[in-house]
Amino acid sequence: QVQFVESGGGLVQPGGSLRLSCAASGSIFNINTMGWYRQAPGKQRELVAAITNGGRTNYPESVKGRFTISRDNAKNTVYLRMNSLKPEDTAVYYCNRAYPPAAGSWGQGTRVFVSS
């Protein structure tokens, strides 16, 4: 089963930007839809971005226009560009297959903290 390693998180001021990366241990070519998820303290994990092999993307209203997901199948890597960050974006961010996620593939995540 493909495993994922997320990186790129950190502390950023409101309005700032971050680019997260997700490296897969194997090929993601056969995973039609990849996603980025986040889990804020005391809340359930939620899907914040998804992308198909054909490049179709989907975002919830909370991040639409601010987050951009992309994938590079040749590098087995998925990215999440986050702009105009808000304190409510503070969470641990994970990547995984989307619709549905693969239970055994969750990584450690990368922590994003938005604060002044």
C-alpha cells in the first residue's frame, strides 16, 4: 500500500502563504483522485482539496480561491499551495487518496500554524 509523507508546514502570519508537498512511496498514477485533508484541534479530519488524474479539482467553500492542489505523477508528488492563510486554517495537513481515503496510508502530516 502506498504511504505518504507530508512536508512544508510551519508558522505563518495571517495573509501569508505556504506550499505543502506530499511524497508517495510508490506510484500515484493509478490513484485517480488524490486529496489533501486537515484536522484542526478538537475537530474531525476534513477534505480540503482533491485532484483527479485529468486535473479536475474540487475544494470546499472554506478554501476555494485560496488553496490550489496540483500533482506530478512522474515525481509521485502532490502539492498544496495555500494563500491568504487565516487562523482557522491552523491544523495538521495530510494527503491521501480521496473518495475514499485509504485507511492504511495516513502519514504523520505536516503542521500549519497561522498566527500573528
